[in-house]
Amino acid sequence: MEKRFKVYVYEEGEPPVVHRGPCKNIYTIEGRFIEQLEMLQPHEPGVRTWDPHRAHAYFLPFSVADLVKYAYDESSHDFTPLISTFGDYVQVVMRKHPFWNRTAGADHFMLAAHDWGPYVSKGIPELYSNSIRALCNANTSEGFVLSKDVPIPRINLYDGSMPAQLTASPLPSLKNRTFLAFFAGGRHGSIRPILFEHWKDRDLEHFPVYEYLPEGLDYYSFLLRSRFCLCPSGFEVSSPRVAEAIWAECVPVIISEGYVLPFSDVLQWNEFSISVSVADIPNLRDKLAALPQEKIERLREGVKAVKKHFVLNQPPKRFDVFNMILHSVWLRRLNLRLRLPIM
């Protein structure tokens, strides 16, 4: 892929909604992917090509997060301006270039960190059905299709940089992690209230579960002291806690329904994480405590092995999250046979 795969980035549109996106906070991945792809210059080696006829895939550099910021009226609860704005952009691409119509958009891709990425894309039938959608909110109940779409990690960089506490080396070993598991977060969605009902403030010495971390306590220090990090879904299926757990070399415990885990077409999640059902929440502490030490050590070694795939580097490095996204798009592009007109 590194030598062959070429992506053409459409130049239509103006910032802030196109060619730009948030590069920090909960939607970091959206802005950083657009930024890193567009920073590549014609004289530099890399995946980007300025000749659309050489491209294997075509990127729509559109920020759903900024679209919501600038075009959505919270009091209206009306998605129409979002869908129509994105639809207008795709129409410009379709009218100005011949490439979309060759495949009905099947070799085109978008990327959205915002939870509403699936809703916005659904307003454009060809894009929703045919195009590659790289989404944080990779929910099978909302139309996510793994054979066509790309599940990507949700990454929350509060100031745009990786947390210093989690980039130190070496991180605490298993024997220096005194907490069995840890969670702190808001009462969002349907799963977290169940978690709080059974475990909030019940065993803060060994199994700390907080509804928001009390003032004065450091979130990352809890991750580094925990063997397992609980990652329950909130309003939507994805959570930045999955990536944060991996950065902290803490085994993620996925508690979700319908969530297609990031890069699950190439990563064996059972080798570095635990998935539990919502029905297991009442017995969660006992379930984790009963795991053999050898299995926990094996899972942590798996976390260390995949850690590089969840890191945002600037500039990107081989096998990091930027290149993993491109690799996932490449895999889906390989499954597509173009029917080009005979010249």
C-alpha cells in the first residue's frame, strides 16, 4: 500500500467547513486527518496525488464537526441545513469531475469524528450506500457496514498533544497497578446508568467507578494504576476511553451494543481487550478478578503491541492511526472493481 496507494483530495470548497477541522478535543481525528493529508506537497513522497487520473481513492475533505458548529441551530433540532450543505458540496464534485459518476461514489471516502456523521451521510443516498465512510460512530444499528465502511478510534486530545503522562517510558508494570479496573465519566446513554447503579462509589480502593472524577484527582494517574479500563458506550457507541486505555497500557473492557471496534478488519481485539455484555455488569468485578494472571499479562502484551496503531503523530509515522485509516480505506478499495469506459 505505501508504494502504490494514491489518494486525490478535492480542492473545491472553502474553510471552515471544508479543508479544515478541529485538531483538539473530542473531534481531534477529524481535523488532524484532513490537515495531515493536505499538508503533503507535490514534491514530497506520500499517498496524496495531484493527478486524479492516478488516484485509487478520492477524499472529500469535509468536516462534519465544523458543519454542526457553523450550520446547526440547537433550538431547531433540524438536520436539514447539515444534510443540504453536505449534499451541495457533493453535487459540486459530481458536476465538476467525472470520477464520482464512474462508480456512483464507491471509490470516494469521507471521514467524520462527530456523532452525527452517519446522519449527515444518510442524506446523500449514493454516498450512504456506496462510498467508504470512515466513522468514529461505527454503529451497526445506524447503518454501518464493515465490508464498506471504516471504523476509526475516537481520540480526545485536550490541547492537541498526546498526554505527557501516557508518553513516558516505561509505564507502570502490572504488579504496580493497584486498581482492578477504573471508570470516570458522565451519565450518558443507556449503559452507564446501569454501571453506576451497581458500581458507583462501591469499591473505590480496588474498583473505582466515578460519575465524573472528583476535583483534585488526576484522570491519567488512575489509568496508569489500573489493570483494566472500563469503556462503556455513552450517547453513541464509541468512546475516547478505548484509545486512552491503550495509551496507558491498560486492558480495555468494552461494554457496548452494536459497536464495530476500530480497525477490526485487521486487529484481533480479543488479543488485547475484553468485551462484556450489559447483562454482565452486576458481576463485572468478580468476572475480571477471576481472570488468570497469565491471561491478563498476555492481554497487556497485546495492548503494547497495538499501541502504535492508536497514536496520532505529527508528522505521521508508519503504522500510526493516520496510516491505519488509509490502510483500511485501501483494503476496501481493493474490493471494488471499476468499470471504466473503453477509450
